[in-house]
Amino acid sequence: MAPSVLLRHFPKLLSPIRLPSVSSARSKFYVREPVHDKPDWLKVGLTLGTSVFMWIYLIKQHNEDVLEYKRRNGLE
């Protein structure tokens, strides 16, 4: 790019960003507070079950990796 082209666009780079006014920025979705007195037990069960499964799988995989490391390096 020629220097004159850069100098022509330079003031635009330094100008402050214009944010839309509050009245023109509307949310398209209605956000409501979650109900804390009635938990969704299906989601709770799936979340905890998945977490337990991942931990068991992680520990199992770690133990297999340690055994493989020992076997390859002649430590057993």
C-alpha cells in the first residue's frame, strides 16, 4: 500500500468505537431466572453420572499407561 492510502485511513483507525444506543439494542431472547427450589433431576443425574464415568475412565487409562510405560522400560 502506498503511504498516502495509509495516511488517508489512519484517522478512522483512531476514532472511538460507536456503540448502539440502549434503546436500539434489544435482546431477541427472554432470559428468566432459573428455578432453584425445583432442580431438574434428570440433568443433575446425567451430569454427575458423566463426571463419575469420566473420572473412572481417566484413572483406568492412567493405570494402563503406567503399566505400558513400565513394560517398555523394563521396570517390571
